[in-house]
Amino acid sequence: MTEKLDLDHLRQWIGRTQEASDIVTAQLVKGLRATLFQEIGEPKLGDAAPFTVHWCLAQPVFPMSQLGPDGHPARGGFLPPVLLPRRMWAGGELAFLDSLRVGDEATRTSRIADVTLKSGSTGQLCFVSVEHTVTTPRGVAIRERQDIVYREMSGAPAAAPAKPAPPPPTQHRETHVSDPVLLFRYSALTFNGHRIHYDRDYVTKVEGYPGLIFHGPLQAALIVEMAAKLRGGRPPKKFVYRGVQPLFEGSEFSINANENGSAMELWTANAAGQPTMKGTATW
């Protein structure tokens, strides 16, 4: 059992800021398009990148000696030092104001917005909300809130219901296969060392999951791209999303959408049709 967290200490990180810059390259756009099941093409200077390309830009780089056992950087630094071993992307909110394009220098300004504690079926949960603003020489391109959840190692992951509810009806659906190569490619594009996405021994024997875990942001990226495709290439002005259960490697998964006026309900689902991430897009 993890000792009780000192919330007052962790909340001292609220208000901390960090800035990083990177260039949107044609090679990055090609790699991300391929990973998102899009036409790769030959992107040229000024061509629009996939809408969530900012998740591949200016990612923190640490020496191997400063990584924790899960492949993430050791606790502390910009993010508060939450002493819970499991860390995952829980959800967030995106506002798209301008496209990022090949050749753009993008600058991300980040701020710790909140730190909260909750109790769940698996023990303590600590949520850290981070606000990001991504700008180019043309102005603000993206505003974002990311919600990161830290949880205890003890206890098995929440089990699926014995009799899952029937899959929700869907107006639009695409299916793909969640294989290890797809997960590796996205980890490489985002310089994500988290071992739950590529180290099967670690994720099954240490964290107790049945297999490699599909990235939360990759699911969100696929949802955003579907939303834009259904609206003639226009990204939503606002997209709110949250993870509802893990999606694992080795099976078919789907990207789904139901249109409702100016809004659209979207979700990814596992092979049984059960939602794994839900999102709402509005224009």
C-alpha cells in the first residue's frame, strides 16, 4: 500500500510553467500520417500536418540514468513528484484555432493548472491537469488541457463486466488492428519511453495487465481525424475526451462517430465493441 500523499506539497507545483519549441518537418508528417492510417504522400513546405502533430513536438529528452523503472523520467521536475507507480493519460480538452504546417516553428507553453486526489476501486488516484498553448509565427494554433492520472500498483486492473452491455449503435465506423508495430511507431514519433506500450514482460508481470496498452493520445488522434474527415476536413473548434478503459494490442479496434447537429459523439472501441475512449466534438 502506498503511503498517503502530501497534497499540500504537490499543489505547490500549481502555476509552474515550461516552454519548448520544435519544427514541423515533412518526415514527421509522413510518419504520423502513416501511423494514423492516412495517405502518406510527399508533404511540402506549408502543407497541413495531422491535427494532433503537436503531441510529437518538443518532447522532453532525459538521459537513461534519469529514467524510472516504467521508462518515464523519474518523478519531479516540471510535473509534481507524485509517488504513485502507474501513470496514464486520462483525458483532456483541445481547441483547434489554426493548422500546424510543414516548416512551422511551434512553441508550446505549459502550465500546471491543478493537482487533486481521489479514491478509486484500486486505491489512491492523483490527477494532474496541465494547460498547453501551442503557437506559431501566425499566432495561437492550439489550446489544450491534459489530465494525467497516477495510481497505485496494488490490485489488479478493473475487470471487464461479466456480461458487457451491447455495443452502442454507430453511424460511422472504421476498423483497424492494434498490433505492436502500430504502438511502437507512435511511441517513437512521440519519444514516449513508457514501457506499457512496448515491453510485454513489464506490462504483464509488473503492472498486471493482459497485454501491451494502446496509447491514449493515439486513440484521441484517430478520433479527431475522423471528426474532421466527416466535416470536410475541418477540425472541431472544441474536442473533449476521456479514457474509459484500456485498449490492448492484438485485436481489432474501431473508431466510431454519431452526428448530432453541430456536435459529434465519437469513441474508440475494442473488438467486443465496448468503448475505450469517448469524445465530444463541437464546431
